[in-house]
Amino acid sequence: MKAAPVDISTGEILADGKRISTPRPATPKKMAGVVARLAKHFEWKGPIGCAFPARVKNGVALTATNLDKSCIGENIEERFSEQTGLPVFVLNDADAAGVAEMSFGAGKDRKDLVLVLTIGTGIGSAMFVQRTLIPNTELGHINVKGRNGERYSSDATRRRKELSWSDWARRFQHYLNRIEFLIGPDLIILGGGISNPRKRGNYFKKLKTRADLKKAELGNRAGIVGAAMYAAKCLREDPKPAIAERRER
């Protein structure tokens, strides 16, 4: 788990990020403790945006593919707000990365159908139509070759199976083919851990799509930047996000 202060007008990270190992098991209570430690590290007194690896609706986690199952049905916003004493706003992690890429990265000039894919432990997705986010798409779980898409072609699968970059690219090409058949995006942006500059040349040129295909430009800071932007957006829509008021909803 990592954090940093952000200038949301430029997408700039304003200080060196702080990392703390994700607790195991990754329960809401334990993760809330880490968020509180991260806020304390920066002596942070303002709102917190949180990119969370789950489908999130009204602050509640609805899935927990790579987290402890106790997260399902938990109001993550309330839990983290109570622990930090600060207003916390939570969204899906791929959606957060997508928001940042559409504002400051590879999608900033696009107004058509854009799909941002974050490839790492799993495959996250963020879809934008005319620059409007369609939240919680979870397209990493589409069926590819009779298997769950992210289990077939994520970066974690590449490492676990010790695949060469060429072999992994062939797997991921099957995933992209399925995505294009189902959705037909105009632009696909590839981000997440796989967007590390040292990895790009080993696979990117092997992929072919009808859509424009671009590498994410913000790298691993995209989730943090997008989460901060989401918190600011929520504050504008609800200018008095007191913790007690949010708890009553």
C-alpha cells in the first residue's frame, strides 16, 4: 500500500511516496490501520482518495478477488474514515488510474471510446465514453480460451508460469482479441505494473489491435493521482463530507 500528496491541477506528486506492506490477511481493519499510518507519515489533515482493488459502489466493496473475503459488503470509506479521522473517498483502482491517464496521460486528447487496462496481479479495466467514466467494469474477468481472462494473461500469470515475453504476448493477444470483439474501443491504453519502462520493449511491439494502442504515460503513479482527483470531485459535490454525516447515510 502506498501514498503520496498530489497537485490535482497538474497530476504532479508533491513528495516522495511512502510504501507499507499490504497486511496479510488484507482485512478492512488491518488495511485501515495502514491507511492511518500513511496519513500520519505525511501529517495529512485533508481528504484522502483511495484506489481500491475491488468493485466499489457508494463506498462499499462488492468484490475481493485479491483481498480477504471479509472486504465484501464492507463500507471501506467509513472504515478508513473512522481510523484516520479524515474524509476518505474510495473508487476502483483501475478506474482511478484511468481518470489520471485521461486527464494527464495517454488519453488526454481523446473523446471517443477509450479502454484503460492495468496489468499486474490481475487485469483491471476503466472504460470512458466521451471522457465519461463507466465505473466498475471488471473486464479482466472476461472468458478467454475457456478461462478467466486475468488468470490466463495477467503479469502474475507470466511470472508464475515463467513465460518468456513472447509467450506472454501471445497469451495477452488472445485477451485483446476478445476485448475488441466484445467492446470495439477506439483506443486501448496499457498500464499497471506491466507499464514499467524496462518491460515495454519486450512485448509491446508484438501486440496488434484494430484500436489505437498506447502505453500508459503516468506509470505507477496513475492510481494515486486518480484517487486524489476523485476525492476532490467528491468534495465539490458534497462540500461538507464530515465523517459523522457520511456514517448516517
